[in-house]
Amino acid sequence: MSDTNRKIATDMIYRLNDKPPVAQSFFAALQHMMAIFIGIITPPVVIGGALGLTPDLKAFIISMALFASGISTFIQIKKIGPIGSGLLSIQGTSFTFLTLSIGIGLSVLAGGGTQEQALGTIFGVCIIASPVEMIFSRFIPLLKKIITPLVSGIVVTLIGMSLIKVGITDIGGGQWLLDNKPELFANPVNLMLAGIVLVVVILFNRSSNKWFRMGAVVFGLVVGYTVAAFMGKVNFSSISTLKIITAPIPFRFGFHIAWGYVIPMALLYLITTVESIGDLTATSMISGEPFEGDLYIKRISGGVLGDGVNSAIAGIFNSFPNTTFSQNNGVIQMTGVASRYVGYWIAGLLVLMGMFPIVGGLFSVIPNSVLGGATIIMFGTVAASGIRIIATNTINRRGVLIMALSFGLGLGVVFVPQILSHAPSIIKQIFGSAITTGGLTAIFLNIVLPRSFHKQEVGHDPMDNA
């Protein structure tokens, strides 16, 4: 087989352009839904909780996350002109932007803004920075030289580490409880509910049954939610007034921009570009499609362009940036179905669920402690994924130095934010995030530090082979 159009032999039952029967397509779509549903709704649920949004606002942004993911998935799979990969690549709300989105929202609220203004600012910054990914989609080979696995791994690890604080806060009962009723924070009931979810997720994750493993987080949340409901910890009355069906309203919360957060947001789009390249490559490889050559590059470029366009569309429809999901690659492997026609079913189901507020409503009232029991694993997994990315390359002394400075400075500004106390407000906004400070440090050092050492150094310093 040609080296420039390399493929991996697969045992796919249905290849990319095959059309499975309706029943099989629908069943395969449901399996993808089980794998991606929690991943799509978790960011709006967590952001809504961190900002203290009312149940109706939280329900709305959850619904819009599902709706936007459906639209984005259709565009990515259908491939409209140069936009989209044409692969069975599912789009969903990205965890990468979670911490920064919370930071933007909290800064607006701290300045006396309303919850609607906070959301409008988050979506405005997301939209204004989305062209970064569109532009870099035209320079894929160059980008891979700048954002190496070491750099992207450092950023992903910092994202996971930053989110762990959010997960732990939810386990204790949430940010509102910590700020307003600290005496009730981390009470035995909250810790028990979180513990139940945590144990259930671990038990299902360690099961030998592949379906149990795939739905471990779903099962954990369902069990925790049910126990909390029986204990009277779920207020269903707050969603009783929700409409039966809702129409998406573009720019419902207006269009506001906090310019100090545009650079950090642009950096996150740059990092998610690299993640998408990896996800799309895996999808192409698993599907038995080329992962080298002109067709491959065209699909990757179209997929990354689709990420940027879809993130802008998501912001317009009051949702957070979208990215290609890696979860569906596991489902493709398990089912042997790589047909992109299955993706149309997935897109339709997501749009349909997004238009019924009751779906978002049920998740908008989930107790913070129940959510925290699941997200602490999910966020820890993000950090662990970053470490795995770093480990794909041998870490020499240069790599250790880049990691040390990136983690040191990135986490340092979070542990001691007073270090920026005398800096202008826009500098605080840009460099007050571990992701931005650590990420920019990693990119800068990766460019300026020489990649080779004197022969007498290499191989004699134990740190070279760390």
C-alpha cells in the first residue's frame, strides 16, 4: 500500500460511505449518544452552577449545548464545501474552555453585571476568537511543528488541574453554598451523595462488560440523582414552569466582549486545534480511511475548519465552543460501524433533545454534590490525558525544563494570584489563568530553546532520559 496514502486494515461492518439499514443505524446512533451525552451537557451544567444561574437559564444553556452539537455534527459529517471532515466525527461541547468561561462569567458578575450579561460576554469572546481555529486550519503542517505533543500535553494537564478545584467545590455542595452558607458546605449528606456517585462510576468502569464501562458516568449520575431525589434534595418544582418546546434564539443574551480574555481564548482555540487533529486522525485510521496523503490532509483541514465555524455557530446560539469528540472512536471500534450516515441520526437526536427544555431542566436541578462525584473523575481524567500526551515522546532535559517552568508559572499565578496585584487589569485577565500563563510559557520555550545539546551532555545527565 502506498506510503503517501496509508491505511490500516479494519474489520468494519459498515465503512464510511456505506448505508446501514434504518434499525441498525438508529441503534448505532443510540450507542454514540450514550458515550457523548454526558460530555456535551457537563460544561454548561458546571458553568451554570459556578455562576449561580437560575434553573431556567441553566436549563436553556444545556438545551442549546445539545442543539448546537447536533448542528455542528451535521456540518462536520456532511462536509459543506471546505467545511467539515466528512468522517463519522461527532461534535460536542469542549472541556478545554470550561475554566476560562467560568472566569469570564465571574468577572462580569463581580463587576455588577447580570447573569444574562455574563453569558453574553462568554459567548461574545468565544465568537470573536473562533477565527483563530479557522485560520490555523489552513496551516496544519506548520502548526504541528509549533504545538508539539509536549506543549499540548502541558496545556491539557493544566486544564485538568484547574478543573479539579471546580469538581471538589461541587462535591462540597457548590460555590454558592461555600460563599453564602459555609457552615453547610461539605456536610455529611453532600459528601455521601458524592461518594455514592464516585463508587458507582468506579464499579461500572472496572466492569468487564463494555457497555457498562462506556456508560459508567451515566449510571453513576442516575444512581446519585435517584438517591438525592428520594432524600428530598432535588427541587423539581423549579422546572415545572418550563415550556414544552423552545426555539433557539440567536444572541439571546446579547453580544458583549471582555477584550482582556480574547488572547487567552485564542490560545485555547490553538490548543484545541491540535487536539482535533489527533481525534480526526484516530477516526480516519479506525474507519479504515487514509491517515497520510492529500485526502487525509484535506479531511483534517476541513475538520479543523469545521471546529472553528461550529464554535462560532455555537456562540451565536448561546452555547460554548464545540470540538471533535474522541469518545465516538471507541464506539466505532466496538460496533464496527464507521458509516457517516449514522452521524445524521446522531445529529438529529441531538437537535431534537435540545428543543425540549425538559431534558435540560432535569439536569439543571441535579445537586452539585452528585455532579461533583462524577466530574472529579472526568476532570482528573483530563489531567491524566495530558500526562499521557506528554509521555508519547521521550522527555529529555530540555523537555523537563519546559515542563518545570510551564507548570511552575501556570500554577503559581493560581496559588498566589497576588503576584499580579500591581499589573494592569488587562494583564491580570490574560495571565491570571494557569492555562494561559503555562501554555504561553510552553509555546515560547518550545520555540526559543535549542533542540540539541553538546554530545558530552547528552546521555551523561540522568535528566536527559527522564
